Amino acid sequence: MGGQRPIQSSLLQLYVVGQTGNGSAAAPLIDDAVYSAADGSFSLTSSEQCGSSTDQVYLVASGGNPGPASAPNNDALTMMAALGSCGQLDASEVVVINEVTTVAAVWALAPFMESATNVGSSATNGQGIANAFVDARLLADTSTGAAATLPSNVAIESGKLYALANALDPCVTSSAGASCGTLFAAATMQDGAAPQNTLSAAMNIVQHPGENVNAVFAAIAASPPFPMTLMRPPSDWTMSLTVSGGGLNAPASLGIDSGGNVWVANYAGVLSAFSAQGAPLSSTGYGAATLSESYGLAIDPSNNVWVTNEETPDHSPTTGSVTAFVGAGSASAGSLLNATSYFYDVSIDFPRAVAADTNGNILIADYGNSSVTIYNSSGQLVQAGVGAGNAALPVAITADGSHGLWLANQGDNSVTHISSSGAVLAHIACCDGASAIAMDKNGNAWVANYNNSSVSEISSSGTIVLDADSGGGIANNNPSGLAIDAGQNIWVANFRGNNISELAGDVGTAMAGAGISPPSGYGLDANLVLPFGIVPDDSGNVWVTNFGSNTVVVFFGLATPTATPEIALPEVP
């Protein structure tokens, strides 16, 4: 269908995704040419078998005639529907393929797509691409060709979904593609070629969501076929899903386990958990009678979840603890690890942040006594007082890839690099109100500076590589969270800006720290309220906590797919 009009003589093909890397060649499953009838209907019979019931499949319609019958075919017409696991298809399934299903598929699958025939992931990231296909079905119902009906605790930006579908429609429904010029011009981005069909136009727009926003909106006809709730251009063409429930109450840090489940530490004292599509694993969360003033969260290599408690219990002369929970995938998921409510000793004092190392050690940033406590995966003390005298009110911590660590210190506007033996490698005055810290694949530390609304990059030897960069929507917006994806893109949650930013990392041809997101950042349409933490997942989605609205927001397909849980350096899944 093109809008509400049937497309006849369109060539249909069913593909199974490639498995040799992101954007790898997909395999066609239909041997004989199948074309749509005058009413747009078609029937597919495959002589080929999927290699596995979990292989992901999608449908592509190429060319066709939107009418009348004597009109020439529209070779610029290419549309798509993401169907999901091969084993879930059956002979009676009815599929509608139109502009809405096309836009939904491209948003969800953007990190895995290069063209209609090149959709794939690495063989080791079947979970990431499978979740992306499920995400596409959260956006569009392929049985109706309309926005999907969703559970009550999740909501999408359906206005954007329909607006972008409406922008494609004049090209889709024009004779011989005569009305494609406006769309193709709007979808020609600064660093790429002009699109040749409607699917590549949608890809250009979704993969460059901050460019040509007004021009894309202007491609919508005066009487579009799908509901129009946007009366003016959006801030960008990102697409988000907002998640509520699950006990969310002042959500702060978050992490994603190896199964794609999202765990959230709430300052108000509960641990929330959700599936990769935002379904709560518990309606009320976990640890409500245990957790208190919880800012920090880390997931260890065994998928156990560690959460800080700033002042509970009081074990004078110091205070605070960490609590560990059994992760998803276990029959006892969400229960306390070893039935122990708190891990603490005299060295722990007002713990603000926690990180996991690849060796299973748990690194705890003690704000109260300006040092680090290290436990093993069983909660036994390994080392206490690490960095004492060279840390100052640390609020963020990360492992460095060699079993050392980095600290972000708000007390003296610095970062500290400490080796696995506890030796101080560097203590650098660099960062005004350092609030978050993460490592890139080169071993450099990236720091979010809350007070002067910027980010800094510090080399492993302690040299300031990038000082107080504020591009991409960070300026004046007080960043509180920072993460790095496997493509080395830098992601920043701007607490006071109610937006997120994407910066170029220290790879490729772009200058490190260059804003990829526009000067206003991304996500101003997503109703972010005091965004605090930010994490990419193995589907290329970016998850953000809303401290001020008790919600979590996921932005579909923005990032490079990244292995989870992310421990030390970002890795390809």
C-alpha cells in the first residue's frame, strides 16, 4: 500500500538477515518473481529454508504502480516490513507493507542497515538484531500498517512515525517517481549522496536525525494519508520509547545485562528492571526495604547487579554500603545475593558510585572519605582506602581495562588514575564538577563536567587531550551522565538541558569531541526531565533515565551496537 492506495506490480522478496557483520548481505528466500496484484495483494511461497528458527526475516517491495494501470512503474518505490524470527511465521500470516512499516523498520534497524539488501549483524550479536526487530514491531503493526498498540506503561512518538511516513508518501504514490524530488533533496545529507529510492531516503533521515529536519517535514503533502498530530517540524527525527512503572522513583544510574535487560537504581530506594522492550520484570521493583539513597549501579560479568546506599546502614564512624542482587536469567532474579542485605566495612563511607571490573571485582567510590573500596564478586574485601590522599569527593568511577581505575572528583575538579596495585598514575586538574567518567578503546578517559557544561578527554598517561568541549547540545546544560559505544561515539545526558548529546570519539576522520548531534542536542521531543544516566545497548539503542519524571527513555537505533554489560572498555557484541 502507498498510503491508502494499493500498489500493483511491485516485486516482493523475503530476506533473512546477514551474519557477517553490521550491514552484511541478506539472503533472499523467494526463488520465483512475485508481484502484487491490482489490489496490492500478494502471496509468497518459499522453497528456501531459514538456517535457524531464530533467523530474522524482513520483506521488501520494489517498484510498482500506484495507479492508474496504464501509468509507468515507479522505480523509486522501495518499502520494507520487519517481520522478526523465521520460526514465528506461519502460513496464515497477513502482512501490510507501507510507508509506516518502512519507517518503523529503518528506525529500529538503522545500526544494522546499509540498503534494502544489506541488513545484518555479526554472528555473535543475534540477540541485538533480534531485539531490534522486536523494536520495529513496537513502532508499527505489520498486520495493519499502522502504529502498534502498546502496553500502558510504554509510549512512542507516534506523531513522528506518521509524519515521516507522510513525507515518504508523495514519492511512493507518484507515477514514475515524478514527485520524489522534494523528498530526495531533503534526504541528501552533508556527508552522503542523494537517495535513489524511498527506503534509502528514510535511512538517510533516520541515520542523520538532526539534519534537514524542516526540509523533510516540508515534503509532507497538504492532505497526507496518515494522521498528522505534528503541526510543525520536530526538533529532530530521533524516535523514542518512554517507559514507566516497575517501581521507578527518581531513577539515577542504569546498566544493561548480557540478556538485554535494563536495571535502574532509584535514589528513592528501589531497583527497577525491564526487558529490552520496556516490560517491567517486577511491577514494584526489588529491594524496597533495603535500598536507600541509591545513585550508583554496576552489573558484573556474572550479571549480578550492585547498587550503592549512601547512608544505610550507619556503621559509625562511617556510613553506607552496597547491595547485590541476582541478575535476570536466574530463577531467583531480583533476590539478594547470598541473602545479604548490605556489604560494608569501616572503609566504606557514603558510597556514591560503583563499577565492575572484568575480573569480577567491584569498585566503590567513597565520597565520604575520598577513596575507593574494592570487593570481590562475593562481597569480600579485597582492598580498602585506595587512592586516599589523591581523590577528592569522588562521584563517578570506572575500570580502566588493566584492572586499574579512574575516579571523577568533584572536591578538587580533577580525575585520578590508579593502577591495579593501587599506585596513583595521575591526578589531573582538568574538570569543573566532574560528574561521570568512561573509557574509550584507546584507554583514554572521557569526563562529563557538570559545572561548566562540557566534556574533557584525558589520555592514559594523564595528558589533557580535549579540554572543556561543549558542542552537540552540551553547552549550558550541565551534563550528568556519559557513556561510549563500540563505535567510540560519546553519549552525554544533559541534566538541565533535558536533552542528550552525541560527540565524535578519538577515532576516524572527525575531530575528537566534534558535535554529531545538533547544537540543541537530541531528544527535545521526548519529554526528558532531568536526564541523569545514559547507556547504549547491543541493538544500538540509547537508554536514558529521567530523574525528574520517574521514567526511562530509549532512543531507537542511534548508537553503534555495544556489548552488555559494558565493563571497562566498550566492545563490539
